[in-house]
Amino acid sequence: MARKQVLFTFPRELIREPVIHNLSHNFKVVTNIRRADVAEDRGWVMLELEGDTREIDNAIAWAKARGVRVDSIGGDLVEG
């Protein structure tokens, strides 16, 4: 099992869509939300994605195609 830590940044038009829920149902990836900040006009979520490397890559590509900005991050997400 691979694990990747990412930052999803959502544009205004995706704030109310269940992107993370859909991602976990469309791909064999376990999502673990570590931090998040969501407002009416913007939002971001720090996630750990766990699964097969190909599934994680496909899930990230899908999120980007939906309009989510995806950045890789490292380190302990709880500690900062």
C-alpha cells in the first residue's frame, strides 16, 4: 500500500460538491482528512490518500480534471 499526502484547494464552484466522497467511491483509495478550512468562496483540505499507487495517481488526476488544485505535501500534517 502506498500513501501520499496532498493539499486539495477547491474553487468556489466546487465547494458544495462531495469531491472527496466521490473520489473514495470512484477509486480504491482510503481518504483521511487531516486538516481543512472551508468557507463559502474557497476551501482547502489536507488529505492522506492510501491505496495502490496507480489508484492514487488516477484519483489525483480525476480531482484535477474536476478543477481541484492538487499539491503534494510532506511532513506531519497534524503537527504542521
